[in-house]
Amino acid sequence: MLNQILPWSEDRECKVLPCCCICGKIPAEGIRGVIKLKKAFICKKCEEEIVHLDIDSAQYEVVKEKIKKILK
């Protein structure tokens, strides 16, 4: 029955890859390279950058707004 819904599943593997909601990239480590925040993912590289952001920087405000959207 699944093959009727997804006819391509016979030939290919189905993979779901986490996409970072901050940088938009898929980490090389896959799901092991992200943290989950509600239904979104943040890669470890962005997590590290967020931790070291200065609260007076413009980038801090951008990241803060992206995280606010996730938490709504």
C-alpha cells in the first residue's frame, strides 16, 4: 500500500535530513549535528556562534527574532 502512495520508494531510500533554521544548511553529521527546538533544528555550529554573540550586535537581534518565531 505504501508503494501506491509513494511509488518511488521501491528504487530509492527515503531520508529526512535536518535543516538548520538559522543558517539553512544540513550538517554533515545529520541528526547528530543538531539540537531540536520544538519542530526546528539548530546546527552545532550555529549553536556555538549563538553562545558567543554579543547582545549589542545586529546578528544577535537577527538570531533572537528567528528563535522567537520557532517558539510561537
